[in-house]
Amino acid sequence: MAPTPLILPNNLPEETSPCPKVAKYLEEDDITQDCESLISTLAKDQGWVLSHLYQYQGFWHPSRQLEGVITCQRHFQARDTDIILTTSPKCGTTWLKALAYVVVNRKTNTPTIGATGNNKQNHPLVTNNPHELVPFLELKVYVDHQVPDLTQMPSPRLFSTHLPVDSLPLSIKETGCKVVYLGRDPKDAFISLWHFANKLRPPHGGKISLEEAFDKFCKGVSLCGPFWDHVLSYWNYSLDNPNTVFFLKYEDLKHQPKLHLKKLAEFWGCPFSLEEENNGVVDDILSLCSFEILSNFEVNKFGKLSSGEDNKAFFRKGQVGDSANYLTKEMIHKFDQISLTKFHLSGLNF
Ligand code: A3P
């Protein structure tokens, strides 16, 4: 198995990236004429972080992301050996990226970790946030009008996306590359998104209230929402394509991490050998990628993504059921009603 580092043309290591005056993710105007023309035809609504979200192919995106979506739909050529990690925002993307990167590259980067959290092998995860190691197609690889040459990347290439099934670049579906979807209980995903949005809002923008965010989320107006349609699109996609699409829930991964990590490794074509299992490799990987270890690496406490978000914004509690500490009984009832209606007869539940 070859390692899969991604060094994009304008992707300097975080430490040496020039510090932009305004974080890239807060920019709304730097889009091409092409994209601006498209945007003028789309439904728009008030955003959670930026002023607007635009509805494209049924789902909501900020303008900068939308441009990345269109560019990657036009240009991304999947290989059948690619591994694509797909999620709705705040469903455990960071965790899944860490796990995938470590599993796939474990022959070249041994995932051992000392009891103190110091990695003796200096694993790339110690100095890089998982979002830098496994880049988003629409938010990193094809953002800001760039169309990088990805043909020299060794296989298996690892990418991620928040795009729903119908918006995926066609080649992903045609090549039958390996797609993993990580879903999460809508209530916990919502609370996580609400916290995240408030961390990302510009300082002068104030906070978005829980009630306002709740109304928007239930209406489907959230980053890559409607949340329920997103998860359902992948649930159905996985039922139709069981050999190439793996559907997993954050809650199940938390509950039985070893079981699910072994299934993932098998699905990715790099199962753990008996010897590896006996040597504790699976446990080492889970430990290295655990919330406690990962969130305490310097890079994740103090670093930033090249788009400007603080890495620490991607780590909050990492627990199941935290939404119960925030939502009223009425809100929980409404969430459950929407889930019942949307998932009716699908076989999907959280
Ligand atoms: P909470 O806000 O509920 O704590 P994403 O990576 O898709 O942005 O999702 C972020 C959510 O995953 C946050 O949830 C975050 O704390 C949690 N998370 C991040 N790293 C994790 C890890 N290693 N293990 C479990 N959960 C993790």
C-alpha cells in the first residue's frame, strides 16, 4: 500500500502559510463570473455563518463552496481505487478522515502512540489536521478556481466530500470507487453544527440563537441540508450498491469502534492480518485517532486550516446524546417527527 500525501500546488504546510487578513472561508465575493451567473438563478436564504446560502440541486451551499462544487463536478476524474469519505457536516468527518488515513498508510507510517501521547514515529497525524491529510473535493481541492492535476497521486487516493449523492461528480458513480458515508443522529449533528457555526461567525456578527438555527435546520436550510435528505440519499445509495458504498453511523462507531474499523479496513481493501490484530495495531489506530489524543495534538489546539478555520473548532465533545443537554422537549418531538416522516419505510433510523 502506498502512502497518499496530497500536496496541491498552493498547499503550503500550515506553519508556513501566509496569514490572510480575512479568513478565506469568510469570503463571499471571490467567485467567477460563471458561478455568479449561476448563483443569480438560485434560491437563496440567510446563512448561519455567511450572509447567504444558495440552493443547488436541492441542497444549500455558501457561494465559495458552490464554486468548488461546480468545478469538481466538471473536472474530478475518479479512479476505481479511490476512497471517498462522505458526510453531512458535523457527523464525524474529522474522525473518519483520521481513521482512513492511518489505516490506508499504516505500512509506511506506523500508528503507535506512547502512553503520554507523544508519537515516537512522528506520525503525520501528529502535525497535520485530518482535513489537510484527506482534503474535501469542493472545499479544498477545487476551491478558489483551482483545477489541480491529481493524476500523479499514488493509489489509493483519499478524498472527502459533503455533497449529496445526486451532486457527486459522475465519475465517482461510474468507476465504482469505494464510498463511505458516516451518518449521525440529526439532533446531535444539529447541536454540533450550531456550536460550530457560532465559532465560525465573524466577530462582529453576533451569535445565531438556538431557536433560529433550529427553525432553519428543520426547514432544511443548513450547510449541505436538508440533513434528512442527505443521509437518506446515501442510505439508499448504499442499499443499491452494497459492494461500493459503506454506510456507517457515528453512534455505532463510538459504541463498537474495533468491530467497525475492521469492517472499514476490509472494505477499503486493506484488512488487518491476524498478526496485526495480535500485535494490537487496531487498538493503536483507534487510540491515535481517539478524540482525547487527536484533539490534544498541538496542531489541533493551535493550528488553522489553510481556509482559516481554527482546527480546534472541529473538536468539541465527541459524545453521543449531547443534544439532550440543549434541546427542549418540543424540539426533540419535532426532530423525531421529521425523522419518522422522512425515514418512513426506508429502514433507516438513529
Ligand atoms: P460534537 O460537536 O458533538 O462534539 P465533523 O468532523 O464532521 O466536523 O464533526 C465534528 C464532530 O465530531 C464534533 O462533535 C466533534 O467533537 C466530533 N469529533 C471530532 N473528532 C472526533 C474523534 N476523534 N472521535 C469522536 N468524535 C470526534
